[in-house]
Amino acid sequence: MVDLTAAPDMLRTADGRPLKAALAQAQRKAKWRAFFLVLPLLAFVVLTFIVPILKMLERSVNHDGFSSNAPTLVAWFNDHPATADIPEDAYAALVTDLQQMQKDKTAGAAGTRINYTVPGTISVFKSAAREAEKLQPPYKDALIASNKMWGDPLVWVAMRNASSAYTSDFYMVSADLKRDAAGNLVRVEDNQRIYVYLFVKTFVLSIVITVACLLLAFPIAHLLAVLPMAKSNLLMILVLLPFWTSLLVRTSSWIAILQEQGIINDLMVWIGVFSEDGRVRMIYNQTGTIIVMTHILLPFMVLPLYSVMRVIPPSYARAARSLGATSWTTFRRIYLPQTLPGIAAGSLLVFILAVGYYITPALVGGADGQLISNLISFHMNKANWSMAAALAAILLAAVLLLYWLYDRLIGIDRLKLG
């Protein structure tokens, strides 16, 4: 028994311990018990989510393809400052490394690393490695005679920057930048600027898809919210039906519908809207990407809107109309503001999914409808892990920035997803 008549600091439990200490110990035990209960989930999240992201970020700034295979030249770079005129001893160090690369069969790895910033150097490294044993001093003249790229200052700037395993070169390339002969960052030529264009295109198309989903989902969600429960449940099944159908099947269906000899074009020709020679190309381009992705992502907009709309009392609208408000005023000043958390949540969800979508643009986008995710996949298939990681890291940073803006403007605590 606890003596409640004593002073608070003098309260004790039945076994004589101070009550305050006993409560503190009980709270610590409860916290540890809760920690051990969530420990399996925490370990799962760390191993499958946090660790891969950290590994991706590390890979985006780490590539030892050149630094580990050209130790002699790397040592020369560390001992000598950058100069416009490369001396003979630097070329001698390079030849020493090329000879060892030929023995170890690593010339391709070293050349690949330099090729990321100076295209066309893979074959130069391989060829020079094969001929390295036959080269005679002066090595500078011999290497330049074998291939004039060895006299290009850009190659030496690239090799100096690659002499450390950790580099920002992949982020530089992702921003359509390169280094000039002096080592300064400059923009690449117009016909080589693809990454910034694809990033902008990805975000613009994602915004278009998000707006299209919002315009289509708003009346659907409103209808679901105001219909009787029996009819609403039936329509909700139709909304959820795409989740039970393979994504590949849905995408293939759209290919059959939108192609030039597809259902829509055949119908338009049959009713006389199009001529046989005037069929519209709606697939394997940006139009196809927008249409198909809007259909696939539409349920992700409907569900957050419905979760907000179903709890809005109809009496609010009736009260506004009884006080003389028009239908438009009632919608604009009464109904719409109450749906903003659902609009924001659905837009955030659809936009993030659209930014990182890969399968649909790959199947229906053609060359014109590709997104940055397709380019990331391309680099991964080519085993250019560092470049793919840099692009993915930039995409991740953009999504986190959007998440931060949502929190600042609306608040994560108001996020309603269903």
C-alpha cells in the first residue's frame, strides 16, 4: 500500500522503494519493451531502405576505376600542381601504369572512368595499353603520335580529377557541365545537353499528369462521397479495380487503344472525324505517356480526396445556400477549402509517383516520352552505377525538397491519404 498522506517526496511503494523512483523505473521498462517490439520493423527499414540509399549516395561520389589502376600517375599528380604544359615525367608515369594495366587487363576500367567526362577515351586507353611495352622515350611524343588525344589538356584535367576515388564529376555531368582546359566548369555543347532537359521534362510532365488526375478525380471523389453507401461501395470497387489488374496488362491495353490502327483511330475514321490518311499518333510519344500514366495514377488521387470529402457535412452547403450564396460561391468558399488537405495529399502522392515512374514511359513513351527514370535505368544496364546513382540522388533531393515545401505550406500532420 502507498501512504498518500505523506509528502510527495516521501511517498513509498509497498516494498519500501520511493514512489518517484519506482514510476521512473516502470517508464524505462515500458520504453525498452516498446523499443524491442518495434526493433524487427526498424531493422527491416534500415536494411532495405536506409542502407541502400546511403550506399547509392556513396556510389554517386565514389569511383576508383582510374585511381586504383594508375598509382604511378596518381602519385605524380599528388606531387605536382596542375600546369598547362604536361612534362615528360608525367607521360613516363602514364606509360608505366599503362604497361601494368595491360598485364592486369584493367585498361578498360581506367578508360571507362575517364570516358564519363571525356567521351571516346575507352578505346584510347585500351590501344595505348596494348602498345605500352613497345613505346620508347620520349614518351610524350610517342603517346601523342599513337593518338593525338594524349596531348589534349582536357584528358589530363579529367585524369587529375579522377586521381581520387571520391569525386563530384558525376554530379557535374548530371548538370550538363564539363571542365575546360583550365579546370573551370563550363556548359557542354548544345547537342550534348540531355540531363537538365530530361529533369525539366520529367517534372513538367509530372505536373501535367498531376493536374489531369486532379481534374478527373475531383468529381469522381465527390460522387463517391454524396451517393448512398450501397452505390458508393459499387463505384469504389471500380476505382480500386486497377489495383487488382497487372500494370503490364493495363499498359498493353492502352497500346491497343491508342495506336494508329487502334480502337480510337478506327472509331474516328468510321464516324468521319479523321480520314484514313489522317490518323493521329497517340502512342510512343509524350501524349501516350500522359494518357496512360494519368489512368494508372488516378486512383491515388481519388482515395485521398474521397477520405476528406466523405466527412464534410452536407449541412454546410445547405446553410450557405439558405443565406443567399450561389452554387459557385458555396463551392469556392465552403466546400473547396475543406478539401484542400485531400487535394494536397493526392497531388503530392501522384507527383512523386509520376517523377519516379519507369515501366509506363518505357513501354508507351517511345523516344519522345522518356523520363529521367528511364535514363537512370539505361546507365544501370550499362553498369555505370555511379552515374545512375548521381541522377537518382538528384531526383531524391528534389522529392525531399517537395516534401519539405508541403510540410511548410500545409503541414505533414494534415496529410490525409485515405
